[in-house]
Amino acid sequence: MTSAMTSEPLPPLLENPDPKTLAREVLVALKYRVGKDTTVATQYDWLTASIKVVRDRIVDHWMQATREAYDQKEKRVYYLSLEFLIGRLMRDAFSNLGLMDNMREALSSLGVDLDLIAALEPDAALGNGGLGRLAACFMESMATVDIPAHGYGIRYANGMFRQEIHDGWQVELPETWLDHGNPWEFERRERSFEVGFGGSVESITSKDGRLERHVWKPTEHVLAVAYDTPVVGWRANRVNTLRLWSGMPIDPILLDKFNAGDHIGALAESNKADALSRVLYPADSHKAGQELRLRQEYFFSTASLQDIVQRHLSQYGDLKSLPDKAAIHLNDTHPAIAVPELMRLLMDVHGMDFDQAWDITQRTFGYTNHTLLPEALESWPVPLFERLLPRHMQIVYAINAEVLLEARASNQFSDEQIGRISLIQENGDRRVRMGNLAFVGSHSINGVSALHTDLMKETVFADLHKLYPDRINNKTNGITPRRWLIQCNPGLTSLAREAIGDRFLDDIDAIRDLDGFAGDAAFRDKFAAVKRANKARLANLVADRLGIKVDPSALFDIQIKRIHEYKRQLLN
């Protein structure tokens, strides 16, 4: 009987098969999963076969974790982010599953260099920098500490641009990370949700003239189709899900236009849908770019919420318990449109009144702020917002009226302060303030460090903090420590294990045990040797790629970032 059909526990994921077993599995995967013989297999084929072997070891445990979340009625975290800079996953999976050394030996026995094929794995073009890496670290950390979680984002086909430097100038090229497919993901066509734009709103009244509900009638419709990637925590404590949405047309080709000779126009709907999941951060210096950006944000937010609501209803039957079983987190303001969207679903689709829907919404959402600059907080022109999302504009006005009534009733605020609390910026062009919307729609708000959180209370959200003094709290956002230590600096990892043992591999706070070696001259010499070896390796890489000789004894100032417009001031 298969593991999916029995309640018996699965064999531990870290059974650590020997290299011969892994080598056989790689050969089987190469033949039956990739369809290649060893004599003609390319390095990409070996990469895919190796990934399939480790992915197979993940899937049973992924399914078991999902079943346990259902059976035990566990509360789930849903992390909404426009970016997930997950990086290359093969090394991460091998490391977290404890298979790195045995896979290296297994591949070596087949004449394959693990480091060589690992370098060929494309870097998923799903993020730009800190915000996206934070989201990926959160996903891995939640799996490590056994929190049931889903990440939600967009499956960008090209994502952030690929950067090359020609004659000292940046050249931006499309990032074609899906050229060879993505062996980590599973397409879920059955998890498709309709997304609408534009149109009008109809008010439905009762026989005695009372307003019963609103019906939004969009004029444009696309489908959001799910692609799932398993996210494995350290020692595979849990396997969670990263669900990314891809845009697809409802009608891939308009045959009447095609048959009439309008071959380009026949694909217009298909091109519109494709654009939603094509590129991360379309240039917003023009109106078309701004509109596409807002479309992307609503596209993935509504698909994610429809998925969450459907899952909750299938398990619990009603939405009153949503805040008790779902924590939906907004990573920056990009998914802030989810606040009025959840209100729309609760009121227009599921028949709740405003007060009940607003209570559920606020108790369900949390928000992480990433900037203290008011001008950097996202906002949208009211005419654009109203044209694309007319029902959501109505709901934003209704939320704003509720918040401003509360602020005025407190007798704490001047007219100027009321203006800053408002979800609508009135001076100059009228704009919807997405930071304020995320704040008022969430019960918990945090910055990314203690200092950031404190400054948030004094600067960008000072008035909202005064109105809701218990909402802002600190959550220092860190990184996944094992990836950056074990994988990026194996020399330092070995030195630490030699000095303090292996406890820090599972309890990263135990790394403080190294403090006792600060005065140990022999340890300091070994530490300096590790650092020197790493710098020498980098110097060799620079020499190989650029033909420039770098002295490993020099002080290295390294900045890892695409030279994007808003980061160029960091260049020396």
C-alpha cells in the first residue's frame, strides 16, 4: 500500500541513502523522466535528473505536511509578496535534506561534477533584492520552525532584467530562466481563478428600496493559473508551498478576428493576459507601465485570496472563523489591494455587511513596511484606480469614511493630521495611498528592524500610530542563516564545527559559543586563513572572468546588486 493510502508514518526524509543508491536513482530519472541515454545526456539533463531524484524524496513529505495541516486544523500563514528571490534551489534542497556529500559522490561516480551542473541551474527571476530575498527566507524559515504556510506571488516568465555591462554601460536583457523548464514546479490547472478588470458596478436593492448588495461587472477577464513549488526547511522539518500565478487568456485566440484577417488583433486578449506575468516591475514612468503594475498587483492578490477563501470554506464551511485559521501577510504595499478585495469577497460574494467584513479583514491581515520615505510609499491615481477597479474604489471610500470618522471622534487630530490619515491624497493629483490602506486594514504592522519600527512611529505613520497605538510592533527580519553560512562559507562552517560542535547547525543561537574563542590566538589564525582562502578564490574568479589581477591582501568592498536606478547612488 502506498504512503498516500495509509496513516503509517513515512520513512524519515533524512534516511541519507548511500551514493550507490543515489547514482542508480539518477540514472533511472535520466532515462525515464528526462528521456536521455548517458551517451547523449547534456549537463542540463544531468541537472534535471538530479533535481528529480531529490524532488521525489520531498513530495511524500510535502503531501503529508498538507494532510496534517488539514487533519489538525492548524492555522496557516499566507505570505503575499510581489517578489520571491528564491535563488537556485538544488544546493538548498541537497543541504537541507542532508544529501549534499552523498549526491556529490554519486554524481562523481557517473562522471558528473555537482558544482558544474549546479552552476547551470537558472536563478528564478522572481525578485529584485532585499524585499524578495526576505520573502524567500521567510518561506524557508517557516518550514524550518514547522509553521504551515503558503507563499503567493507571480510566476514571471522573464522577471527582473538580466544585467550585462558593455563599455561601462548597463545593458538590460530579458531573464529567460524558464528556457529549459522548471523541474521544481507542479502546474495546477485545476486551481485557476478568474480575474476581472474595468466595467461597472450595479446596486441591487430590495422591494422596499433598501440596498442589498453590489455586483461588479468587469469588461475584461483573464485566468490566474497556479504553479506550486515545494519549500523545504532545514532537516526537512516541514515542506510548505510557494504558489505562483501565471496569466492566461480565457480565449487564447479570437477566431472571428483571425478569420477576418486581423491576425494580430486575434491575439490581443492572449497578449494582455501574458503581460500580467511576463516582467517584474514594468517601467512606471509612463501611464501604460503604471496600469500594468496595478493590474499585476490586483491579479495575484485576488487569485491568492480566492484560493485562500475556497480552501477555508472547503474545510470550515463559513468565513467567520477566517482570522482564527488564516494569517494573511502583506509584504510591503504591493499586495495592499488585497484589503478591499477581501472586503469585496466577504460582502458582495458571501453576503456579509460592512462592519462584519471589516472586522474579519482587520483581524486577518498583517503588514510589513519596507520604507520610511513618504514619497516611496506606493500610491495610485484615483482615475486609474477607479477605471480598472471600480468596486474597489467604492470600498476604499467606505473604509476611508470609517477611519476618518473614528479619527475625528477621538478629538486628537487637526485637519492637517486628518488629511495625512486619509486613504486619499487630496493635495495635487488625487491618489489612493496604499501604505495607509495596508495599515488600517491590518491588526499588526512591523518594520524590518527595531530602529526601522521605532522610526515608523515617528515619521511615515506617526498619525496612524497615534490613532492605533497598539498596532506597530517590531519583527526584526533576518535571513536564512544556514544558507548563508553552510552553503556560502563552508570553510567557516567547518571551523565553527571544529571549535564548538554541531549544535549551532540546528540552534543558530548556539553560534554565540564562538565568543569564547575571541581571545584564542590559534583560532584567530584559522579564522584569518579561512577568510584569506575565500578572498583568494574570489581573486581567481575575477582574474578568470575579467582579466584583472586583485590582491587578496587588499580590503574588498563588495556590493551585490543589479545597478538599478534607485541603487546607483551606492556605487563608489
